[in-house]
Amino acid sequence: MKSILIVDDEPIIVQGLLNVVHDMEGELQAWKAHTAKEALQVMERHRIDILITDIQMPGMTGLQLSEIVCRQWRHCKIIFLSGYSDQEYLQSALRQGAFDYLIKPADNETIVDLIGRASAQIDQETDNLQIMEKARHQYKEALHLLREDFFSKLISGRVEEGPALQEQLDALELPFNRHDSLVLVIARIDRWPLHFTGKDRMLLSYAVENIMEHHLAEKCRIYSMKRDSYIVWFIQHRKDDGTLRDNRLGLHGYVSEMLEKVQQDIRIVLHLSLSLVLSKPDVSWQTAGQAYSAMYALLQRGIGLDEEIIIDDTDVIRDAASDPSHEQAALSRHIEQLRTKLENNDISAFYDQLKEVFDLVRKSVYVSYTGQMEIFNTVSAMLLSYINRRKLSDLLAKEIDFSGLGNYRMHANWEELLRYYLDIAWRIRMLLESEKEDIKTRIVSEIDSYIHSNLSGDLSLHHLAARVHLSPHYLSRIYHATSGSLLAEKIASIKIAKAKEMLTSGDVKIQTVAAELGFDNNLSYFSKFFKKWVGVTPVEYKELSRKRKLDLREES
């Protein structure tokens, strides 16, 4: 949808241009003004894509008006209206970047061609800007996501050492060397103040990362990521700093010494309590996943009841493979991800994640009865909470026995329980999709009803969109997708149907029909509009209708 503002102190010229715009194909919204002051008022309320203005007007020239409009709408295309005596002004206008000009009076074909070219240039410029902006955004976003994916695979044990590893690091613009070992640190914020919002927690988590990097960046290469509710750092010594190689403490000792300082600063500056687990020295890229699992298991067990603890995990790593707690840690991670997907209304992802959780349970050597009950109660509580928040219980109760969410013994085995959960998730998804379609249908119905009741009123896309609290572009899109008709075509079809009804019902004057349909006293434009859709003028249609009635009477 493009907005065109037409400005001229001669009403007949403004109306003529408006008629041409109305007859043009494509989504165009036209505004009119007879003075520069009126034009500025329109500009303040609406975006202006194309400005068609007289060069010489009382009070403010078209050149001055165009400068003001372009300051607010930088990509607006300016078309000047001029007489043959305005050549000097025209030269100045073109030098200032005007798109083109029209010599009054101009024929309709010239006007349509000029507006069409201006519109095409706007589309091209918009496409170019959007493509470049999208490319920049995608590159920036993709780099972050690819880094996150790389380190997620690393701590899952799915990254292999070798020349390809360095190629990955370089491609992701990570300053690490595959030949050098790593040190890992995992942090847990022990407790959050009750009044903290989700946004507060997110901002302070970034602040924690920044404090750690502030203390280590001088001598270390460092990258941080969030994993579940924890923060994980991957650390190497800097290539351009040899002190850690030669120092007795080495990289591991240096990081260990700095962690207490990090803890202290976070307590003083952020008023948060932080517990930390430090990996053993010299973690290879190949064993990073094993190291992470053991460190994660320590945090999952809660590290006692204390806060602000620092644990050096040097001895724990050795026994990680034989410690079943790493399986429990992996299961807990999957369940937490399950909760996140449900809270984000991503039912499809929740559906897939649920199957992964059950696969993990089946692969476990042994899951105690209390462990089974924990998983059952956790997943059931998630679903019940979501159903209640979304007020879906009455709709789902017709198809689902909710007692299965509270009675574990109702399910013969884990396969049956999984089918029960998946059935609930599928039905929730169907309800949510149906709810979206119902909302769209109600919007279309409300718009149709308003059009029928206000045929002589303002039926512009902007006005209709404001009534249903949507943007004009979005309303146009969902109306077409839901009803199968373009909104402008629907308005025209309703007006034509009403016009036919009035023209064939008694001795109604054409002026009355035009006024009833919002054409005011502009019979010429109403006649063109009617002929465009019906094929004959209103006068001809009325005469044909009268003849058909006479013929029917004679036949009867």
C-alpha cells in the first residue's frame, strides 16, 4: 500500500488527479490538500510515498513543502505540477532531487505512467534496502546461532578434533586454537530476588558474563554461552600473551585464582550470589563433553545447601563415565528444555522434545520408581498449568480423561504414557490453530458488516484497519487469505450490488445513488466506477432494467 498526497490550490486539478489514482490498478491510498498547511497536517498523520504538488502556491511554494515532507519521509518521490512559465522553478526542483514533473494540464495516460514509474522505483529501492538489511541481520544472527550450536555440540561430545575443527573455529570467527587445551567454568546464580522479572534476570546474566570476561580477557581467550539455567565459559590462553605458559600456575591456576575476585565483584556490584565449578586442567576438545557432564552433575546435586561455592572439578572428571548422575543430568536438561518449549507456545517442538525425553528414559540402565514418579509429575504439572493458563480445560475435557495426569498407575507402561501425553499435545495444537482461524474469520466478518453499514462513509484501508486495531498491510493480507478476495474488490462488489439494487427499485435518481455510495456529487467518477465493474453506465443500466421489466410484463 502506497500513500500519495496531491496538493494544488485549484480543486478541479486535485479532483482530476484523485480520479486518475482511484482508477489505477494496485493498492494506492490518495490524500488531498489545497494548501501547504493542509498538506503538512496530512503528512503528520500519514506516511507519504509520493508527493504531487503545485510549484507555486500562496504562502509556501511547492519547493519549500517538498523539503519539509522529505525531512520526515526520506524516501518520498516528488512530482511537481507546473505551468509553462515555471521553467526556472522546475530546474531548481530537479537539481534538488525531484523525481519528475507534469506540465498542466496533463493527460491521464501521462499521469498514470509517471505515478507508475515512481511507484516502481519505490519498490526497487525498498527491495534493495530490505535485502541488504536482511543480509546483515541474518549474518549477525546466524553467526551467533552457529557459535551456540558449535559449543552445544562440543559439550554433547559431538565435535571431533583434527584440521576440520580449526576450519570450524575460523569460520565462526572464534579466537581459539585446536592444538591448545581448554579450561571450562560453569556458574549458577544461587537465588534470584523474588521481585526480579524475566527481563531483569536476562540483563543481569549478561552482566555476570561481562564481569567474568573483564577479569580474564587480558590474558585469556574466552567465550560464554547460556545452557539451561547456567552460564558456561570456554577459556584458552591468549596467543599474544606468553605469561601463562611460563607461569607456574598456568592457565588453570590463573583462572582458579580469579574466580574468587569474580564472585566478590558480582556480590558487590550486582548483589547476587554465584557458585562456580572449575574443570580440571588441560581439557581436550575431544573430552570437553565428558568434563561438562561431570561439572553439570555437581550443580544439579545442588552442591549442598551453601552459596558462593567454588569447586575445582579436577578429581570428579576422572570418574564421570562410571557415575550414573551424568544420565540424570542429561534427563534434567531435556525436561527443562521441554518446559521452555511449552512456555513459548511451541507445541510442535514440545511434541518432539517429549519423545526425546522418553527415548532417554528407555536408554537408561535403571530409573527408580521415585525417578519415574518425578518425571510423570513434572510433565503432568507442565501440561495442567498450560491448559489452565490458556483456559482450554472445558474444550479438552470432552476428548481427554484428565485423571490420567494425576494417577500414574492408570498407565500400563511408558509407551502408553507417552501416547497419552502426545495425544494431549496434539489436541492442544489443533485447538490453538483453530483459535487463530476463528479470530481471523471474526475480523473479516466485522469488516464486511461495517462496509455494508457505511457505504457512504470512510472505507479506506487505514480507517478499516484502525477499527480492528491492525496495521493496514496486515489487515489486507489476512482479509485476502481468509476470504479469498482483495479488500478493495470486496468494497467495490458491495457498492456495485447496492447501486444495482437502487437503480432498479423505483424512480431513484442517479445523484442519490452516488451519494449513498460515498461518491458525493461526483457523478462523473461514479459513472466511470460503475462502468468499470458492470460494463455499462448507470444511465444505460437503468434503461436496460426498465426495458427488461416491460418485456416481462408483455410476456405475462
